[in-house]
Amino acid sequence: MNAEALSAPPMPGDAAALIADMGARARAASKTLALAPTADKVAGLVAAAAQIRARAADILAANAEDMAAGQKNGLSGAMLDRLQLDDGRLAAIADAIDDVAALPDPSGAEIDRVTRPNGLVLSRVRVPLGVVGIIYESRPNVTADAAALGLMSGNAVILRGGSEAVHSNRALHAAFAAGLVEAGLPADAVQLVPTQDRAAVGAMLRAQGLIDIIIPRGGKGLVARVQDEARVPVLAHLDGINHLYIDGTADPAKAVELAINAKMRRTGVCGATETILIDRAYPAPLAIVDALVKAGCEVRGDKAILALSPHVDAASAGDWDTEYLDAIVSIAMVDGLAGALAHIDAHSSRHTDAIVTEDAAAAERFLTGVDSAIVMHNASTQFADGGEFGLGAEIGIATGRLHARGPVALEGLTTYKWLVRGTGQVRP
């Protein structure tokens, strides 16, 4: 039997029955994975990456179908950029799977150990979460990233991608599942919901006892629905309203280069800067505005920025709370570091915020004072990515406070349990 047949659940008309069936099979697979030796998981990942490379033509053809449909349906340029695969991007997807295979296996790793005065030896060890549900939009690379991270951390995953990437996701999943079967691992360890019926999302959110955690990756609408309806714990990835603050002591050449890269390298990624804050003491704000305009970016500014250039449009109150995911940026003048911190506290989505400064004290105040998952000094916000953090890949960037924060990779997909070793101690 081929991998596609092994991994495809039956198609009952009832979404709840479909997800219950997938959840039960995922639970069984998760028990196998939790005990699987690292070498077996590595073999599965290496085989999956090889299958993706071998099926490159089929995957790119499937992606071309999605791109044609997206263009016909009026997807934005940013959404199309997220959706598109080419030879280079597909090679990067396969390489990312190999990168995950080369990382230390977190499952079973000892976090710490202590010996109590009574001789009891207590240790904490990492264990998989169990069954992880991933609900995501647009990006087909999430299919492979989530599958790889789930497998290496010992979790089974249930994937529900967006309709705009349905053909790409199915082709990538088929390749990954074939790699699992080739390596002797259960294909049910990575399942793709075979329907785009929105009722399946609702069934996943209500699948207590079958799915241990839900990770949404997409726009505000998706994340809001997940948080509102979920009866399963949620690890939320909210929008990236990211700030780049240009301090008065910033090096002008560095400031321009960072502003262009942070905004324009790829406008559709969650690490893209959406708001630039400029210290009133900074000597060359116009150069930043001009460079962005020249790069093809629409600039929306406050009154001080409007006065600098005829190429700036007036920012509305809503602009400071908008994730554009496009070649648009809002810029405001602020009164020094205190003004920047106040603006970020009011408008940041707690994803990624950065300072450009040559003042070490100001940098440290910013790094400690900004309450975001990722805070940077003299670096582009586009580095907000699990691969760039050395994590191999990521399922998303968590902006909450509990369990995991920032890029969620292998360790973020584990919890821990206590192991207590005694020699017959009884409690007095």
C-alpha cells in the first residue's frame, strides 16, 4: 500500500467523526514515536527530505495550480509570495528537514537533577506533548516544517492547511509520508486533513483528549477564531506588528540599511518591520524616508514625517496597529528612547522589536524594557525566524507568555515529567 493510502483517513460526512478518527490514529502513532530511538526518527526525516527532492517536479506543478487559483481569486502580492514555491524554495524546504535531523533529540533529555537530603534523586526530563494540531494559511513550507519538528520531538501532528495552498500541501505531505513509510515509521504520525470544510477546523478545536495542543499560524481572523472557540490548549502566533527604532546615536548608514532590509527584504513574512520610530534627535530622518520610497515602499507618516517629504501619505490612527505584510510602512518621530518605549508598549503585538543605536546603555535599556518575544539591537527584524536562530525550522513564533515564546521548534514541542529514584524512602 502506498504512503498516500496509509496516511489518508476515511472521509465521513461528519467533520467531528473525521477528526476523531484522525485523532485516534495520531494518538496511537504518538505512542510509537515517543519510544522511537533517535536514529529511527533521523532516518525518517532524511527519507522525507529525499522524497521531496525526488518529487520536486510534482510538487512545483501542484504549487503552480495554487498560484494560478490565487491570482484568479485576487490574493495579495504578499499572500502570493508566501504561497509561491520555486526550485530554490523547495530545496530550502528539504534542507530544513535535514537540518532538523541534525539537531539534538529533545525527547528524554535531562533538564536538571538534584539529590534531596533524604537520598531521593529527582530529575526532570523532556517528553513529547503528544498530538499537535497545526492550523495554518498560505505557506506550504509549514507543512514540511511542522511535520519535521513534530517527528523529531516525538509528537504526532495533524495538519490543516489553507485552501489557497491545498494542492501544494497535499503534494508535500504525500512526499513526507512516503519517507516515513520508507523508514518504517507510522504514516499516521503526520496526517493532513483531507477536506477544506471549515467544520473540520471547529472539530479540531473541540477535540479534547485527542489533540493535546493547537498551534494556529495565520492572520488575525484565524488566530481569533482559534482562541475564541478552542477547547484544547492553544499556543498562539499573533500578527507581527514589529518596530524598528532609530535612536539619536544610530549610525546613519547602518540605520538606512537596516530599515530597508527589515521592511523590504520580504514584506510578507511575520518578521517584517511595519513601523519605524525615529528619535527627534536623529540627524538624518529624510535619508531613511527617501531610501524606502526609492525601494518602492509606500510611506505613511505622522505630521513630522509628512513635513519631510512630498512622497509621504498621512498615517491614520489605525496604521500604528496594522500588520501590512506589504510594501507599506508607518513612520513616526518620537521623543527619544522613552517615547519609543511608550509607543511600542501601546502598539506592539509582542512579536519582534529592534533598536538601532551606538549607545550601549540605550541598547540595554531597550532590550530589557521591551516586552516582546524577540528584542534586537542593530539587527534586522527579518532575522525573526527559527532557522536563523539555529533551530532548524519553526512552527511559528509564539507571542504569549506560557510554555514557549519566540520561535517554536523542538524544545517548544516538549513538556517535562519528574523522575524520582529512591532506595526505599518513606515519608515521615
